[in-house]
Amino acid sequence: MIQQQDEQLRAELERLQARYDFLLAAVDNLPNPIFMKDEDARFFFFNKAYSEFFNMKRSEYIGKTVLDLDYLPPEDRERYQSEDLKAIQQLDVISYDATFTAPDGDDHPTYYWSRGFEDTINGKHGLVGEIVDLYKERKIDVYNRSVLWDKETELVESGNAHSHLVLFDLDNFSKVNEKFGHMKGDEMLAQFAGFLRMESRPTDLPVRYGGDEFILVLNDADVKEVEAIAEKIRQRCEKDLLMPDGNAVTVTAGICAIRESDNIDSIAGRLQEHIAESKKQGRNKVIIMN
């Protein structure tokens, strides 16, 4: 009987451990820096994005407070510690804009948010918080995809032989994040967005469509002009969009005319399929879809 109870207890502990590991992995892979502190404002956990943003190793800082963060001025450390303890004790919410100097040497404007909470099961208080890197968000200096939906009627109704959509798909970009981390990946996306603006015309519409895909909408340009602009962007990537190991991140671009019977997402979907099929014969090129 005792042996059976021991086995049941062991099975339940294993189930709880597996659930804990799963939840920890989920939080660890959130894209924004996330942290948790105990009732004494000591770091209990921070995720990989937090570790990369501040260049902090968990083995060195778990169990320590903000007072131990040498990269912050002493007066800032004391202020943050006081804020943390107050939020923990009073279950307050803290939110404000703050600028941090990241390991890349740049000053990053951020939106800081934290909240004191109570663990009602154990009767203890703690703090959970998130940092939104506005530097990263603003640095990808092109429109987001919502502008395509806002302007869709206008774009489609103006569609003619001189209106085109170009879809840019960065080649094997997932390997950048895997090998060099998401901060480097975000930096390279921002760099590509810069190429998109620099090599296109002021009247063109550059958009981040999602992930490592970007769109450029061009009016009053025939297909040869559009191809020439797309080719300049392709060559710029091949030459200047370099990973830390010196290898280039190339791009494959697909061009399609905009017709009145189309919608933007359907054009993009067809180009995605066309590009994926074309990549089987090689990447780093500009293709035209009829």
C-alpha cells in the first residue's frame, strides 16, 4: 500500500515538474524581456530576451537585487529598488518610459512595466515585469501590414499596368536568429528596412508584411523600372546585409502587377507560393509573376 502511494506521489511530482518546465520554456521564449522577483525584490527569474538585452547571465544575477546591477548609476539602482519594494508590498503597477544602454552600445528607449502580485496559495508577494524595446520597434522604419488594408481600396482601384507589388523574402533568415540570437536578427531586419527605403522612390510604399517578409508597392512604374529597383535592393543585401561571421543574408523578390480584381493579401499569397517554388531552383534573385 505504501509502495503504491509512493509511486502515485512520484508520478504526480513528475507531472507537475513537466508542467512547470513547459511553462518556464514558454516564458523563456517570449520576444520581450520578462523578469520576476521575489518578495525581497531579488531576481527569481528572467527570460532569454532579458538576458540578451542587458547581457546578464542567470547564474550571476538570480537571487540578487537591482542594487547589484553595476551597469546602472548608483542613484538609479536605489530608486528602482525602492520602486520594486513599494510595488511588491502594495501590489502597485509601475509604468514609464526609460532609456537603457544595451550591450551594443546604443541607448535604447523602452517602455517599462511591472506589477506587484500576491501568491495566494503561499501567501507571498512578488513582482513581474516586461520591457518593450522601442528602439527595436522604431528602428524597423517601414509601415506595418495594417497600412495595406487601410489603403487597399485605393491601391487596387488605381491598379493598372503601372502599379506593382514586390514581395521580398529574406533567404534562410531563421538561421540568423538560431545562430546569433533574436537581437541580431532584429538588427538585420531593421537594416533591410533601411535598404528598402534608400533604394526605392519617395512615392513608393515600403511595408513589413510579417516575419522576414517585406512588401514594396509602386505606382507609376512599368515592370522594367520595378525590376530595376528590386534588383538594386537584392544587390545591396548581397553586399551589405552581413552576419557577424561575414556571410551575407540574401533576398529573393517576386514582382506582380496590381489589378482591379485583386486584393493585396491574395497577390502576396500568390507571390509567396511562386517564390517558394522558385527557391527550389535557387535563391537570391528577382522573379516576375505574370
